Amino acid sequence: MRLLVPVLLAAALTRSASADPRHFKPTAPVELALSSRGDLVTLTVTPARAVPAFEVVLDGKHQAFPATKAGEARTFTVAVRRTGDVTAVARVGQRAKFASITLGTPAAKPTLPTTRRTFRGRTIEAGK
């Protein structure tokens, strides 16, 4: 009995509050899809329910859309001439939803040459 009470208490305390959906912040009732082709990045916004109006921001460019029915997709395309992460935000009233896409391939880290010596004094070059 003495062992059972601390085990049950520990199990109750370790239950994560983040697993409970009531602790998540509400987001905008839209689905976001980002795609890229060459220098063009396209954001497709599809509301899950009818929304009076919403605003999107894609790589710093703003666009407002009028009232949209549930399931009706709206697209916004921007030319982006750089590599790296591009973020998009859709705002419906006070709620927002975010998405991001990575353009290009990340630059590979250069490997530094390493020199090792054996116990007999022989030099080994590695990583060139």
C-alpha cells in the first residue's frame, strides 16, 4: 500500500497538460497549403467553415480576401528570389494560423581537415 500511493501520485503528476486539447490556443478555422515552383510560392487557403473575411501574409506581402464559403479555396502567389524559409500567416479576426516552406537546398557545412598522428609518429590527414 505504501508503494502504491506514491506511484499513483507520480503517474497523476506526470500526465502532460499539453496532451489535453483544451490547453492549445485556438487557431484560425482555415487550412493552409504552401507550394513552390521556381521563384513562385503559392499559398492556398481553404476555410473549414464560412468566414466573413480574412487576411494572408506571405513573405511580407499582404492580401485581404472577402467573405468565403467553407471549402472554397483562395490562392495567393508571390515571387520570392532567395533561398531559405518562407512563412505564411492567415488571420481570421483575432485568430491566426501559420505555415512555412523551405526554398532551395541548405548549404552544406564545410568539413574541416583534421590531422591525426599515430603512436609511431605517422601523420594521417582526414576530412579533405
